[in-house]
Amino acid sequence: MDYKSFWYALADSRDLRRDTVIGARLLGQSFALFRDEAGKAVAIEDRCLHRAAPLSKGHARNGRLQCAYHGWTYTGAGCVIHVPSEGPNGLNRPMRCAPTFATLEIDDYVYVRLNEAAAEDLPPFRIPHYREPGWAAIRLKNYFGNNVTNCVENFVDIPHTAFVHPRIFRVTRNERFTAQVARRNGSVLAEYRHERANFGIFSWFLNPRRREIRHTDAFHMPNVTSVDYDFGPRRRFIITSQSIPLADDQTLVFTDLTYNYGAWNKLARPIIRRQAQTIINQDIEILRHQMMTIKQHGAQFSNTAADVIHVMIETIRDELAAGRDPRRLPDKTHEIEFWV
């Protein structure tokens, strides 16, 4: 098992319309995404067999992809079906086929997997409550100038929120948090306690009765985080982030916000979208600076109790980098406390 064994979201299905071509990258591999004659998503290597022009700059027509340089035309199977320079019926012989990769569509995402022989017990992570009655959904797409590990650690990190997102998300109150952090079966789960009202300017809306909430953060190999705030009946907010490795210092992040606030679902949508994007922009900026410093000084980190979740995430990603199955790591559980 390694990083190529998993499914990665490369595009929103709704953006990949018929007769549309989308360029994408994953783990150093470039793709052209289009739909074949049956409407199935196709991921073909982004390189024409003729003169290496990028197929993502081409044109999709009737389920076929035509290169923008000399017009070589490909089927959904990746095979050249027409060569214009050879005449109206021209077909380059012998038959040539470009590499294609497995695709899957779930929750309005186009997923791609590089390793065709990967185990079938590694399906894509399902977006919680996506398109379920009573739930609203917002999807955001952003690029981070950092690697996947540092991105996912940021998304499940509480202490930074009071400093990177002051007033919008949290403020420093010197409040004591406790949590149980567990690693098992390729995932890390943190269950927090003693959290009530420190949610910035929207505390009055998110938790008006100041109840102790049920807050869990999770990481699921190789690249998914899920942050779940349960404030009570019709008061639940879930943030699911998928971090797609484009390069060692560039990550594409799809963020799904699914929430259930009853009659507020529709009214709150523009405010939630705007505030979420503001928070993400702040994370983009701090992670960009972090990567600049890492490139100059290296990635030697110092850890506290609040960083246990990060250390466990790193053990899972290190196993994948070494080609080993993280599900074979021994289960571990820690009780921690920290202040925000």
C-alpha cells in the first residue's frame, strides 16, 4: 500500500460537463478529464502521443477528445481514432493508446486512482449527510502552498484558531480543554470536552444556550479530515476537507461544509460561505509562510500535548510513504489537556 492506492477527488462532477475538458494533477501525474460517449468520466494522461501537446488544452466532442495541436482524436479508452493529416478517414496505424486511469463518481466528485490493482476495501470517503433531507451543503476549492501533511494537521488543530482567526473563529480565553486522541485502523480520532461558547462572533448563533458541545476531529488516511460540531437538535456543523497532493509544496483542497440548522439553512448560506472562505484564506497565508520557512530551515518541529493528534497523523502518512499499510500499526489512545 502507498499513496497511489487511494482515490483522490480531482474535480467537481458538475464542472465536468459533456464537451468539457479539465486539466488536473495528482502525485506528479497530469491528466485531462472529459466524458466519453456514455457520459462516464475519463482520466487520460495529459500528453498527446503525437508531439506531446497537453490534451487538457484540446476539445471534447461527442465523447471524444481532440488534441489542440494537430487534431489527433482519442476515445474514452484512450485510443487514437482519427489523425486528420491522413485524410478524412485517417487513422494512424498501428493503433496507439494513451494511458488512462480508473475513475469513480460519488457525492458529485470525480475521483481518480493511479494504482489499478489497489485493494477494493479503500473506497473514497463519503461526505457526511451530503444531499440528505434537512441538510445544506457548501463546497469550496482552494490551493495551498504547502504539503498534504501540514494542511491536514492545520485543519484539525485547535490552538492556532485563536491566533490565525481571532474573533472570527476563537479568541484567547485561557480555557482548559481535555480530549481523548486515538489512532486505529488508519484513522485518528480526537473527542474534545469542556467546549461551550468560544466560537468567535458567531457563538450566539452556533450555540446560543452555551451547552457543552460534542466536538470530534478525525483524520482518515491518506488525506481526509472531518471536523464535527454537534450543538444539539438542528444545530450541527461538519467540515470535511480533502487534501489533494499536486506537488511537494502545493495541495488542492476541497472543503465541504454540511450543516443542519433547520429554517436557517438557506438564509445562512451566503454568510457561512463568506466566513468559511475568509478563514481558509487566513490558513492559506500562514501555511504559505510555514512552507517558506521549512524550505529555508527544515521541518524540525517541537511538540506539546495538543500536538498528539499531529504526531499520530504523521505516523500514518510515514507508513504510506514507506509502502506499508497503516492499519497494521498498533492501536493507541492518549488523554490530553491544553488551553486556548
